[in-house]
Amino acid sequence: MYAIIRLGNHQVRAEKGEIFAIDRLAAKPGTSLDVADVLFAADGADVKIGTPTVKGAKVVLEILKEQKGKKVRFTKFDRTDNYRRKKGHRQPQTLVRVKDIVL
């Protein structure tokens, strides 16, 4: 059984027990989060497609911890002025586990 859910501006494929990172949420570790934006759900041959969401379906997520994502580096360069800058950024993320998928 799996579902495709919408979290912020991203769509995520979620299976029970799966762990994945999403954009930072304002929730404490150890709490649970119900996501009702289920766009697609499949349980074997039983497939439900939402218009735009599947009615009555939800995915229960457990917040594990907050972390920073992989570092993205970027440079600014201008050869005529001998100008060079190198910077980096790490996006804050929340690590979650799928506890249950309710159809």
C-alpha cells in the first residue's frame, strides 16, 4: 500500500514504515502529523485517484528530528574586476516516518 501526498510545494510517495526528509515543519520531534492532501492511493489492485484529493484518506506521519540538508555551493565571478565569492547554503529539513495510511 502506498500513497502520493502533497507537502508544501512537493509531492511525496509514502509507504508505511518509510523514512524521508521534507521541508522544515514547525512541529516538535515525537509528535504526529495527519496529512489529508492525498492525491493518489493504491492498495494492490484497488487504486483511488483524487480529484484533486482522495476523500476520507489521510497519511499519519511521525516527526523524528530536525536536520540540515546537503550543502549547496555557489560562486559569483567577474573576471574584469577580479571579483570572486564562494558561498554555501544548507536547507533546514524535518525527518519523518510514515506510521499509517488510512483509506
